[in-house]
Amino acid sequence: MEKAVFENTETTRLTYYNKERGKLLSDKGVEPFVYAPALNHLAAFIQDFINKEMEELADLLLVRGQWTRNSTSIEMSDAYHTIVDTYPEIAELDASLSEDGSNGPRLRGALVRVDRDSGQARYINSIVHTLNEQARTIIRRAVPSFVVVGRHLKMLMDDCQKKPYELIMNWKELALVSKIPMSQRLSDDYKKVNYFVQLMMLEAKVEIE
């Protein structure tokens, strides 16, 4: 599933909240960074796909597209921007573990003392548990927006091949601007988003209602 989404791209994007640093915690017998794989995948997908391919596609569809129903385009736009707005929250969580962050110095100090002071383990677990809950909240808020984007991509993929068009009236005009045929582009993007949602469901145990 990871290969289907990222191919061979390196997906560890966070400096502190990642699997490697999480292993240092588990080696000490304390709570690790439970959502590190999922949060790093989310960060990587936003950086590599949302901020590149989807940003360009959103300009085509949401800015240049002539929609028959504004409510449909607004729903897709809201979901897209919710995803984009997620990244600063991820970066803020990771930065809190830096040397100057709110959690970094406390966590490192407790880890130094944990071998000789068992009480430090509870303190570490409290900090890490809060971080894990923050990561879980970010992921659970982002994934439904990916589902919405994916659903709209599927509808648009079908619509651009219909005669007459039902959702967007100027597909021919948009096709002249796109570097890839729109039907292929929407199909490829839909598959990628769908695979990513499945990956998040597996890694973060996110349930889609």
C-alpha cells in the first residue's frame, strides 16, 4: 500500500516525531510515538501530492472550472483546504519536540533520569501520550477530507467522459490547459487518494463513516 502511494520516495519527513525516535522510547520501556508512521505518511502526502499535483488540479477545477452547482465545488474546496491547513499543525507538533520546543527539553531530561528514577517513566508516558493524542486528532480530522476529495475526483472522472457534461461545463477548455488528458489525470489521482485513505485506515485505525 505504501509503495502504491509513494513508490520509492522516502516518507520520514518529521525530525522528531518519527519511528526511529519512537524506538528509543520503546527501548526505555515507555510509550513510543504510536502514530509516527501515519503522521509521517500524512506529512509526505501533503508535501508531495497535495501541494503539487492537487494544487495545480484545484486551480483547474475549482478556479477555472464552470460548475453547474456551486455547493458541489464548495464541498470539494473546503475538503482540499482542510487538508492543506493540516500541515502547519503537524509541523507544530514536531517542533514541540525540538531543543527549543515545549516538550523536547522535558522529554530528554526525563529520559536521562528514567533508568535510576522509575517515576520518570510516568512523566514521559504523560508527555508522549498527549503527543500521540494530538497526532491521532490531526489524522482523524484529515482523513475524512481525503475521502471527500476522492469522492469528487471519482464523480469528475465520470463527468468529463459524459455527453452532455453534468458537473463542469467547460471540460474541453480545461483539457487544453492540462498537461495530461483529464480523464487519465483524474483517474490516477483518484486511485492515489483512495490508496492513501486505505493506508491511513490501516496505520492509524481510522474508521470512515
